[in-house]
Amino acid sequence: MCDFSFIIPHKGREELLINTISSINQQAGDFSYEIIVATQNKKVCDYVAHNSNVYFLDECFKISQLRNFGAEKSKGNCLVFLDSDIELDSNWLVNINCTLDKLGTNSLLATRQVPGIENQFIDNFRCGLKWVSETVEVDFVSSQNMIIRRTDFFKTAGFPEHLATCEDYVFCERFKSIGKVFLTSEANYVHLGEDKGVRQLFQKEMWRGQSNFVSVKGRKVSLKEWPSLLVPVLFILTPLLTVLSILNAYFLLFTIFPVLLVLVYALVAVRRLKIYPGSLPLNKILGFYVVYFSARGVGSIFGLFNQIRY
């Protein structure tokens, strides 16, 4: 056994994986740890092979399956799930170890994302959405940075392997039946692979949205979750419904659809503006959500279509 097992699913970008592993190996503190890379890239370099336990899996495996595979191979008392483009602060292990001791058992923990040195708008915005100044209980944390005791992980059924995306959200919902989910500012990380522009943002969110409705199957969906499922689809369908209502002379509907969309859109944007601790221009926040909702809506519709089709 060792203190920590770092479990990293990997598909492509090798240079970012190298940075992730380097940040682990530069950690302060006297901890024993192992690094497990579950990769679908058979050309990983010698550096990765020498500094981690590398397992090659077929390309048909989903990320959730890669994470579960890594957990099965692990020997650590605590499991740390990282994406392959994460850079940890040098005192990250020391700080999360203290936080885990304070929280006790049945705790799922994530640390705070901070902007990288490039200071991109999307990077700043993402960090603002997850910003905390202490350790707080939350509903959901991303699996790009997730810490859990080994015994707690295996109390659950692991990550849902039928999902291509949204697996971390469903995992958190499962875990909340036995414990609590926390986000802490005691340790920080940088997401090296954060979206750099509008095109990349759209492509990534469209991909993430494909399992939105698939993830609902077989579980109880809370009332507060429905807006995140429905608003992106309404964002895509409202212009079409508005045009149809005009063509068919349904002028009341022509008024209702745009007003409803603008109202929901404004409420979400203003709420995010209040959450963010820094100063972001409202026009940029509105622009972000135009791209975000559009991409999520397209992804959700395609994902639902594929589910019905197959």
C-alpha cells in the first residue's frame, strides 16, 4: 500500500501529460504515492513510462472506464483522479492531506482551479465559476481533480461506464447517498488544457453535452438539475419555434418564446456575474453563454437522437 494513487486517463496530448506527471513528482512532503496512467496512446514517451505505471487500453473504452480501471489497479489509501492536463501546486499533497484529516471519512474532495499564466478570458471565467475562499460543501465537483479515500470509492459503484460524458456528475450523485462533497481553497491547480478560444469552447461543450439526457436514465433527477438539462435545448429550439409561430401567425407564441429565453438567459448570466469575485464585463459573460448554451444544446440533441436511434 501507499498513501496516494494518482489515476490519470489519457487519450492524446502527451506534452500536457508530461507536465501533469512532473507536477506530481515535484510535490513537497514525505508521502508515498504511485502514478497510474490508463492510456489509449501507444506512443507515450519514455518519460511517462519511467515515472508511472502505464496501462494501454483499447480506444473503445470511455473515460469513466479508464478511471475505474485505474482504481482497480491502484494500491493507495487515497485515490486522486486527475485529467492529463492538470498542473498541481508544489504543496498540493501537503494541503489536501490536512484537509482530508479535518473532513474525516465519507468525504469526496476537489481543490480550487486558478488561472494559468496566459490569463485567457475563458480560463478566468471557468475559475470564477468554481471559486471558493474556504472549504465548502457543494453538489458537484469535476473529475479532472477529485480526491477520495479508497474505502469510500469502493462503497460506490464507481464511475458510470455507460456514459461518455457527465460521468463525474452522476458519480457525485451516487456518492452523496453515503457522504458529502467538498470544494477547498487549501490547494490549487491549473487546467493546462483549458479552452483557448470560441471554436475550442464550442467543440468541447458540444462533446460534453452528448450525455446530458443519457445520464438521467436510471436515477432520480432533482428539480434544480432540470434547468441545466432543458435551457441549452430551449436555446437551440427557440429561434426555430419563433420562426414557425410567425409563419403560422401564432403571434402570442412568437412573443412568449423569445421573452422566456431572454429571461432565463439573463438570470443565469447575472447569477454568474455575482458569483465571480473579480470584474468581468457583462458583455463577455453574455457572449460566453451564447456559445456555451448553443454547444450544449446541439450536443444534447445529438446525444438524445443517438440514444433513441440505438
